[in-house]
Amino acid sequence: MLVMPGHVGTIYAATNAVYAGRATACTVKLLPDGTVFHARTAQKIRRREQGYEYATAQLVALGAPRPRPGCDPAPWLRDALAAAGARNIRHRGAHRFVFRLGRTRRQREEIELGLPARQPYPKHPTLSRLPPGLLRHRPPPRTPPTAARLNGVDMPSHPTSTPPTTPDLAAYDLLAPQLSGGKDSAVMMAVFMEAARAAGVADRVISYHSSLGVLEWPSVVFHGIRYPGVSELAALQSAAFGVPNDRHREVTRTMPGPDGTRIPHSLLTEIAAYGRFPRMGSPYCRKSAKESVVSSAWTPTVSTLRRELARPVRILKVMGLRSDEGPDRKKRPAFRTVQANGARAVDEWLPVKDWPTAAVKEWHADAPVPYSWTYDSVPGAGDWGGTSRCSCSLCVFASRRDVLLSIGRRPRLADLYAEVEQVRGDSFRADWRITDLIRHAEQCEAPDPGVVCPDDGPEFTVLQDQVRAALEKEPRKEPDPARRRGRAMCEGCTVHS
């Protein structure tokens, strides 16, 4: 077992927080899996408070006996900790940092802190108080696994430095793959369903697609051939790998309509009401339009299963994120726990995290389901010359080429984004305004769109009305305009002010 010695607050030091020493030292209980069993968790078990079922299940999974109905929880907890192999470790106290509050630097500097002489920032974790020999145990070296094949394509082996990342699918009550409709979610679904069938739990699968409505890539007709939109592709991906149609859920965020009924609430409407576009440090769009929507969709199933099981429902969220998509996703663990409470315990699995982009494209050459038309220079070309990703059409995290191509393919939608930008005073991205991107595409250079979506249906009209109604109200946040001002995109562009 490897025990990490903890953090030293590097991020707080980097943001000029004042180091205030350590909190009160205490003794903590360390479980064999390296997690800390907190005193608050123990109190939940002793008092049978909300969430005690999950804490009890955590100890039972480590070898503790199941509590008998009506038993005294305090003696059971003492025996369970011993049976689970918990051990006491002296913790010297967490590092404390404080920030002076104020709108300006001068206001912050005027605040006096009632602290002794300023202490230097801690630089290294303290290892001296750990039990002797605890850090000397290391996992045995792993033999590199043989690469498997899926649809005739070699699947990349996991690096030898990482632990096994395939969870025990039979341990979960609900297996919930999340399908974006993009190229990666199709590969993910193939890998995941193969594992689910091998474990004999394919009947526990319910697939989910969090629809972005008008902001998604729609269906198009090109040279007389209709190419499906993103939501259709998500349903096709689910069905192609054996999930019955009635076990695929398309969900979306809603809001009260004029007549009191629920109507779709677009992400762009939320941006207009919030006052700021999402940023890399604050990607609220992912939670607002996707994660929270799917989590809410689990609630009816969780309520039913929890009554039947009399314990928290175990859910495995499966996603198609890959390391090649960016540094943030490369750092994301392939398997982790993302939520645990008295109703549900949710783990996240990224089965294709290590798949390179070339392998994904090769897999799609003879896949049983088509990929989105937006990946090609023109629908049906098969050249992967279009957008590199298939998220919302105008994604603030997309590359500049992808955004310029999207502007050409959906000019009316781009104009609506520009309207939000101009009214709120915020910038589409931290480095570029969409107004400048539109001007650059018109006057200088941009990829050939290949096809243009008219966006003239009633759904787009409803989106326009929602966004403009939100812009008439005060924003919830002050704008955070572009920080790199005064830089033109090319020699032909006018430098924006």
C-alpha cells in the first residue's frame, strides 16, 4: 500500500495567501485502501444519521462483518474497524492559509491580520510521523498486458506505471454510459458493452444523452442524402451495441414556459443570464448542461432501487473522454469516485482514455454506426477534414480552426453568440471575441464550410426569443472580458480595441 503524505498548499502560495501555520493535530484512522475514515463518518454510523449506510458498506467491503438488525452501532463500529484493518496515524494538522478580502490591492493591503510573524510557506510534505515501513510497501511491478483487438483495431495497452483501471461491473446496480454522439462515445460504447456482456450485466445498462438542443450539430441534407444530427447519433450508438431503445434516455435542461409547462432551457440562454461565457477555470457549461442534467435523470431509478436494496445505489458513469483531447483530460483518472451519499455512490470510468485519435479513426472505418458529418470537410467525404470534435457547435474550448469552421457552417447561430457578447460586454473566449472571429472569417481567411445550416426552424426562433429575454435582465455576474487585448488575428485584421 502506498500512502500519499498530503498537500502543502502550493496553489495558495502561488496566489499570495498568508500562511497561518497548522491546524490542531489529531489522530486519524487509515483504511487499507489508503483512504481516511473520518470522525464525522464514524459519528454517522453511531447515530444512524443520513449517509451511514454508505459508510457501513465501505467497511463491509474491506472485510468487516455486516451489522445485525437492531445491534448497537458503537460496538459494531469498533469491531468493524479492527476487522477492516484500520490503523491509527498521527496527523500533525492541516496547513492553514488565509486571504485578505477587498476589491482592490490597496484595500487588501490595508487589512491587518491578527497573526504572529509571517511564516514561510511549507515546501515539502511531512513524512516523519507515518508508521515505520508504511511507505516502503510498493505495488509489485505489472507485466504489460497484451493489446486486445476491437473491430479489427489494436486497442492500446495501459502504461505499466498505472494501476488496473477496469472496475468490477457486477458490483454496480446501474451502468450508465453517457453518449455525446461523437466519435469517441461510439468507441467507448463498443468497449464498455463488450465488458458488460462478459460480466453478464448488460441488462443493468441505461444509456444517457444530454441534449444541447439547437446548439448541437443538427441533421443536414447534402446531395439528396440525409445525415443524422448528434442526438440521433447518440441513440444509434446505444442501439448498435445492444441497448434496447426503451433503455436509452435523451435528457435536457428545462425551464418553465409561458403556459407553465416545462420547455428546453438552452445553454446559450444560461450564458446570457449568467453574464459570462465559460472559461477553462470555470467550465460551468459542463455541469449546467450535462452533468447535473444526467444526475437528475438518475433520480427515479435511484429511488426505486434504493427502496428495493435498502442501501445506497451503486452507479458506474461511463464516458468517452480521451487523453488526446487536452491536458485536463490527460490528468483525469481513468477510474475514480465522484459522488457518495446516503442515496447513491457514483464511480466514473473512462475505458478509452488511452486510445490515440488515429486508432479511433481507424476503428470508425468499418464501425457499425456512422460518425457525425461535421468531422468531414463535406458530409460523406470520409476525410476527417471538418471539425476535430463534436461537442456543441460553437464550443468556447474548441480550437480556432474549429470555431472558424463552425461560424461558416452556422452563421445565424454565430450571430446570436455575438449578440450575447456585445450586450454583456464579455468575450466568447479569454483570448478572442466571436465578433472578431466572424469578421476574420468574412474578410480574411477561414476553412471552407462545405455545407451551411439554415437554422430557420421554429426551434431556432424559440432560442432567439429566450436569449433576448435573458439579455433584457441584469446578469448574475459581472463580465470577464478578454485579457489579451489589442492583438489582431492576422495582418489583414483590424486590431480590436
